[in-house]
Amino acid sequence: MSGELLAFYVLAGAAVAGALCVVLPPFGRNPLHAALALLATLACVAGVFVLLSAHLVAVLQVLVYVGAVMVLFTFVVLLLNLRREEFIGARVTPWKVAAVAATAVFAVKTAGAVLAASAGARAADLTAPGLQAYGGIRDVGRELVTTYLFPFELTSVLLLVAILGAVLIARREKGGAA
């Protein structure tokens, strides 16, 4: 087994374990612990991107998700100021039963797809000349400012409106002038 394959299995296993810790007890009962498990999961996914030679995507994963989004999640969790007794007393609801059933179906389908793909699997040639520059900063930047300029700008406007709405709602709830 090569070192790269071993690193993939370690990172993928840690990502799956972290994702399970987000939703399963004991981490899943405390929102701050679940956010930290999500942080570890996203960092492991960034490591998988590095193994795939998608360095730009790995850096964006760390900057955007591990950095900005996780800081936002942590602030929201801390602002909620939940007490320990609010975490106890999990009930079985129909939605939770449906979620477990959907997860089981997804796991079976994924395992079937992986087994079917591994039966005829062959290693991809990542040294091909066209793949060396694929996903690089220059190519992604060119696509963002040419082909995807309108969706890119629309996303920035939507994020600005969401931030302004959150500020206005927070000011109204505190009794400040809007």
C-alpha cells in the first residue's frame, strides 16, 4: 500500500468519523462540540483535496469553510447561550426515524456503487498534460470573471442582503432604532 493511499484512507476515515460525531451523541448533544467535530471533518476534506492535487480547492476549503463559516457557527452557538438541561432528553420522532431510514438506504446504495466501481477500477493518470493545469488559480479565475461572472456577482449581492437583514433584525430585537 502506497503512502498516498494510506493518507487517503486515514483522512477519509477521519472525515467520516468527524461527520458522525457532528450528529451522534455525545458530541451531537452539545452544539459547540458538534461544531468542533465539523471543523475537523472539513479540515480532513481539505486534506483529501490536497491528495487529489486540487490545491486551490483545498485552500478555499480552509479559508471559506474552516475559517469563515466555522467562526460564524461558533459565534451563533455561543450567542444562543444554551444551558446543559436543554441538551438532555432526546426523543424519538417520526422525522428522526425517517432520517435514519434515508441514511441506511444511502449507505447501502453508496456501498453498492463503490463495490461495482471497484470491480472494474483502474487508476487514473493524473500526469496527463491537460490535467496538470486543470483547476489551477489562473483557470478558475478566468472562468469566474468570464463564464460565471453573473452568478458570482449575484451571490455577492445575496450575501450582502443577508448580512444587512441580519443586522436589521438584531437591532430591532434589542430595541434599537432601525
